[in-house]
Amino acid sequence: MVDVLRVPFPVLQSSPSLSLKPRLCPLIPPSRRLHLKSNSLLFPLFSSSPSFFKLPLRCSSPSMPLQLSSLSQDSLLYSRAYWVTKTIIAWNVDVVEGSCYLYASKVAALSVTDNGIQGHDLEIKLEEDRSGLPPNVIEKFPHIRDYRAFKLPPVLDAKNLVKCQLAVAEFNSQGKCRNATGLQLPGVLDELFSYDGPLGAFYSAEAVSLCLWAPTAQAVYAHIYKDPVGGSPLEIIPLEETNGVWSTKGPKSWEGCYYMYEVSVYHPSTLHIEKCYANDPYARGLSADGKRTLFVNLHADDLKPEGWDELADMKPDILSFSDISIYELHIRDFSANDDTVNADFRGGYMAFTLKDSAGMLHLKKLSKAGITHVHLLPTFQFAAVDDEKENWKYVDSKILEKLPPDSAEQQEKITAIQDDDAYNWGYNPVLWGVPKGSYSSDPNGPCRIVEFRKMIQALTHIGLRVVLDVVYNHLHANGPFDKDSVLDKIVPGYYLRRNTDGFIENSTCVNNTASEHYMVERLIIDDLLSWAINYKVDGFRFDLMGHIMKRTMVKAKDALCSLTKERDGVDGSRIYIYGEGWDFGEVAKNGRGINAAQFNICGTGIGSFNDRIRDAMLGGSPFGPPLQQGFVTGLLLEPNGHDHGTKDVEKAMLASAKDHIQVGLAANLRGFVLTDFEGKERKGSEVLCYGETPVGYAFCPTETVNYVSAHDNETLFDIISLKTPVGISVEDRCRMNHFATSIIALTQGIPFFHAGDEMLRSKSLDRDSYNSGDWFNRLDFTYNSNNWGVGLPPKQKNENSWPLIQPRLADPSFKPQRSHILAAVENFTDVLCIRYSSPLFRLRTANAIQERVRFHNTGPSWVPGFIVMSIEDGNEGIPGLSQLDPIGIIQ
């Protein structure tokens, strides 16, 4: 039942655009009607009073099931309409003779019946704007460009309305409800609440301040704790709101304590007002497993290792990004199995501080040869590995070592504990801005901060800069209940990208984030700046960069570049950023705006991985037939029995692969002109692959990151061992490994190597070792083993290939000996030394590459299996090319 109350409206004025259904309210003029449930309190919906939302709340509990009533197909569990600006709602409905209404409930009491939406406090008629959505809305939300535009009254107090449960409903001419749905709010939130002021915790000589952006919250409290876990709060402090930002100020004694936010907010996943407990999105310290946020001042002197403030002056010189070469490394892989490392330090940050460990001696060797940057796999707080070491489970490696090399028992024992051991790659982010606790000696307090800084400092001292692998494209958890959910508790439905039904997009793997939303973009940029300034890192590798908007990436690059030693303690002009520019999922073909995919990001100076050269060298793609061969793995010349087609087809495939590699050797430039295998002159963008996709896409050499292997998929030695004929010798496979790393090392652009490429590293043919434990991911910097033949790789990702894998692992002739590993390391460092012996291998511009780089053995008469490249230098005093190196012509 609905009572009709006459209410004065000092804010909501009479307007022809505000019309309420007369069949429900005949006694009140259409411009001045509210509908309130008879058991509701009359409340000032358009008031900014702090007492406005003192409501009875339903507390979140994981054991509390979602209560569903009998809902229509287009129920409120869906959010198919978009509130895109203060005065426009976009909805994909065709209203001819019917009508549409917006409904709000401050206590989340809306329900759908044939007669419409019940349980509302407010009902407003929407008028269709026949001119459609404005250009700025279409630019921001291109996937709804064809939706209808419905107008809201401009006098509506939208800032308070977004705190309610909201829905829209469509009625036919007889007044029967045909359609109803919830609303997606990011558009209106960006318009009304975009904010550039302070967020997180801030410290002065006298006080600690907290600021939290939560415009849809009805109330926010900070729970202050003395200890990292357990106990009652010392205080529970209410925060005050100003234009969507909640803040408070506390005593200096808070520093060193912990806190959590209690946020009362409507959550579209449950259709209830939830009381959510969450960490600070801008947390800079945590307790173990992120149970609470640590009050920590990163500028405090006791958190700085000796010489920390001078570290920027000790960074190795990088005159140009063209001088960069990258070595990709997982923190735990580096030392977990290294007996030369103190047991307490193995698998953690502090292992890098031991100057004479086997791993550090190896890194020194690589640095001396030319490697400039170590790329560390995720180091932020991620899920799936307990921060408390005493909770880890282990398998006795002595038992595993006794098992046959092709046995399934190793993987059975490893996978039985894989979710409770110490290992995971870390691509499941919980909080982006805090170092991972499991890599530190103590996950509580500031220990992780100090040890992370010591790691950066130690790598700097051996001549290496540090790149962090950042995962801004998705989050591990969502919703009001999950302990690892943070952002979706603070502003539900904002940080995570949703589809046109209102459900979270999962094309990245899970919980895609939405950098097209202003405050998501801001959080990403603020986080990058924090890592650069507070930890003095030198670069960032963006996981699934194509799922981030190009605008975000450019703004991030500009923000980092603006950092100076004098003001910020770092030289931002020397920070390099690159990422995976894959174009797929809901963002493909600019589906959510211009994204940072390979063909969009070029021209910005931001690098992207060149998968073309990888696939041409190895054969096929990581998702194709496992035995398909490429230029390096024996296509045509060392056939493995796979049906590639006729000999003529194989020859054409090999010739095409050579062209792709040559474009890659020329930095994968879209404008580089070469003679292809048919004898035609073509630009890099005119050489085609992948269903007519251009091979070349970069505008300048530093926009290309050339690689043949990375942490994803099989290691280089493993894929060579899989694709080459069973009967060839291990020496031949080692030569192919060296051939592949040499091509990458001699490319123009930026070469990238997976840790262990230079040591014939094996994961026993595991194609996805993200959760395969230390056993399958072992690195041996004493060069005694490459980890081949340690059992069949884990069943979940590899079982289909076991028939191919098993006989190879069982054959002892496949396993390299120590002499092979030592030779591979020596060959790798020799080629790196060649790269850094002459600037001709590191040309800085596209014009220089076009002028100096030449390929021979081209055209239809080419000799299969050979790539011949020359780099021409000028001669001093002779007109023409300037002289870069006295060596002259290099072949």
C-alpha cells in the first residue's frame, strides 16, 4: 500500500520535465509528487543533512544468502540502464505510446511487480530526448551509442539520490510494467564527484588525516586498532562527507596502529544496503594477508635504508630507452631453491641483498654483459599465498627427486597443496599500492616496506634498474563479503567494468577494472607515482595493457615523466613503461573507448610486446597446434612429422616467418621498407599475419619489446624440445635455444628475456606454471640442472599434451648436462656484449633504422634457413650517413 503525502520542495521546483504518474497520485500536481511507503519516515530526499542516512542496516555476512523474490526477467538484479550525466539516463528501450519512470529507495526496498516498482520513496517520470545521447557521452560509453536518452530534471539533487537503490521501469499505454532494471552509475559519479584532492592517510607533525572517496556511501566509520589482528577497536571514528569525500583527523598516536573502514552502502549484487568492512584503497601498509591497513608514513627516516635518499644518483646511466634490455624474474624463483642464500631469506626480498649468492653473482654477470633492467613479476599485495609462513604447506623435495622423470606423482603431490603453499605468480591483485607480505621477513608492521627498498637498493648497486609488473586490468575479488574485496566495497559498481546487463566483465580472467572511469584512472596513476617516488622503481610492465584506456596510459606516462630528482627524488624521464597490447574481450576494436592495444598505443613512446616475432620463430601461436614449427624450431628443414601441408606450403610458411622476423629485427616499425620473399618492396605494416593483421605497427624503436619467451606458456627450451624432431641431439636443441636468444638480443627496439632463457631453463614442459609450486619453477644458478624431467607437468593445464610430453621426459637424451648450461650462459652473455659493443645495434629513431639496416638473402631466390642483416655506418669526413661507431659495417 502507498500513502500519498503532500511535501514542500524548496529544491525540486515545478518543471514540465518532471512528471509523476497521475494514476498513482491524483491529488498532487505532477510536478510535486513523492511516493512514500506507509511505514517509512518522511525524509528530505534532496537534503545534504549529515543525519540523512542514519538508517537501519543489514550487516554483510558470507553466510547470508541472497534473498530473491519472484522477479521479472528484467529484474533489479540487472542494471541495463545507465545514468550517464546528471540529467540523462540511457536505456535501450523503445517507448512509443508508453512511459518511463525512475524510482529510488533509501532503504533498498524496491521490488518489481506487473504493476510496476514497489517500495519506492521517489518516482519521477522520464522524458525521452529524441536527439539521442550527446557526443561526450558516446565518447565515454561507445558501447551504448545507440541507446535512447531520457531526461531528468536539472534541479534534481542527484548527489544524494545516488546513495539510494535506483531503478527505472517502462510501462505500456495501459499502465502495465513491461520492463524494469537497475542503473549503472559511473557516468553521473564522474560528472558530479571527480576529485583531485588528497586520498588515503596523511601525516603531519601533530596529526594523522584520513580521506576516502565514497560518494554512494550513506555512512563511513574508521575502526582504529592497536594490533594487526584480533582485539577490539581502540576507537570507532565517524567520517564526515564533503562532496563524496569522507574525512577525519586523528592524533599522531595513530601512526603505527591499524585501521579498517566500515562503509554503509547500497550494493547492486545483493540489492541491499550493506555494512562493508574494507581496507583503504590508498593503503601503503598492511597487516598480514591484508586484514587491516597500517598507518605508516613512508617518509619516516626509520623506514629508509642507509643511503636511500641518494639512490637516484646511483642509478646506472640510461642515455636512451633504446639502450634498455630486460630480464623477467619472479621473486620466489630467484632464491627459493638457492642453498647459497640464508634459509630465512630464501624466496623473499632480502635474498637480493646477499652479494655473493649464486643468484646475485649470476645477475652481476648479466648486468656486466648488458642487461639493464630486471622486471619483477607482481610484488604488490596479491591473493592465493598466505603472508604467514607458518601456514605454508610443503612437499619433501627428496621424495620428488626419487620419482621417474615422466611420472605423474610429482604433479599430484604439488597440486594437492598448490593453494596452500608459498607459490603463485601473483596476477590476482588485492591492493595495488603495498608490497606483498609473503616475500618479507615479517608481514606485519613496516618490515615489508624496508625490505622491498633494500631489494631495490641492492639491484641498483650491481648496475640494474627495476621494473615492476603492475596488474591494473583486474582485481581478485568483488562484492561486499569477500575478504579480498576492497574497491567494490567502497563504491560498488564503479571500479569494475560491467556489461550491458550490469554484470562484471571477466575477459581478463576475473573482475575487469574500468580505467575509463575517472577515479579508477586516478587511482592507477596515483599508485604508479607512489611506487616511483617511494620505492624509486625505474619502469612498469602493464599486464593486459590493452584492457586499459590509451588516455590512461598516456596520462600515466606524462605524470611519471614529470617527476624530478630535485622535487621527487627520482628522474621520471628515465622511467620506461610497456605492456601487453592484446586487443580482445569487451574492449576489442575500441569497444569501451580507445584502448591501449598495439595499433592504438603506437606513437606514444609506450612499448608493447611483439608477439609476431615470437610466433614466427617458434611456430604457430601458444594457442595453436603444439607441434607446429617455426623458423627456429625446424620448419621445413627439420620436420617433426606434423602436417604443415605440402613442401611448397612449408617453404612459403618459412619464407613468411623470415619476413616477420626481419620486420621484428627492424624494431617492428610500420614504416620500415624491406624486400619480402616474393621480391616485392613492402612496409612493415604491409607484411601481414593473423588473418591479414599487419606485422609492423610501431612508430619508433622503443615502442617494440621483442621476445621469444616469457613467464606465460612453455619456456624457450621446453617449446624447442616439444616442436623439434624427437631424434635430434640435445646439442642441436641447445643451439636452437641460443639461436633464438641471439635473434632477440640483436633486434632493434628493446630485447626481453625470461629468466632462465640463458640457462636452458625447463619447467618440465609446463605450459602455465602460475600455481605449479617451487618444484616446476625451479631456477638453479649453480648451473647443475635446468629442471628438465621433474615429472609430468600439472594435469589441469597440460593433460591434453601428456602423450607428447611423456616420451620426451622419459628419454634421458633430452636432458642437458652442466656443460650445455654453462655454454648457453657464455653464448648468451657474448651476444649481449656484442649488442652493447656498438650503438648501431641500438638505433634510436625509425629514420636511422631505415637508413642503416639492410636485409639480404631476400626475394624468391632466398636460401631457406638464413637471415642476413647488415647495419651500415658512415665514415668520418665522407658525405652521407653520420658515423656512429668506428667499426663501420656490421654483419
